[in-house]
Amino acid sequence: MTIKDYVTSAMKSFELEGFVYTTEEKEVLNKVANEEISIDEGKAIFMQELTRKYGTKF
């Protein structure tokens, strides 16, 4: 399997559980899937957003 396959599978799994991705989240995940950014870069973007949203470091 490729990284794209793994990302797509994970996204579908979460969507089946009722999770709704924002447009921004989908963009980041698609960049990871297409290897435009690394997994670590994608994680850092999500962590920054969580910190901004909830006002604490994760």
C-alpha cells in the first residue's frame, strides 16, 4: 500500500464513524497523501491548529 492508500483508508474509516473533516483538514491530509508534505509536517499543522483553537499546547 502507498501512503495515499493509508490516508484515504483512515479518512474513510473516521467518516464512517461520523467524523466530518473541515476543508482545511482535507487539504492537509491530501497534501500528506500526495507526498507534498511529510507526515510530521502534517502533524505539526494539526497541532498548531489545536493549540490555536483550544489555547493549550498538545
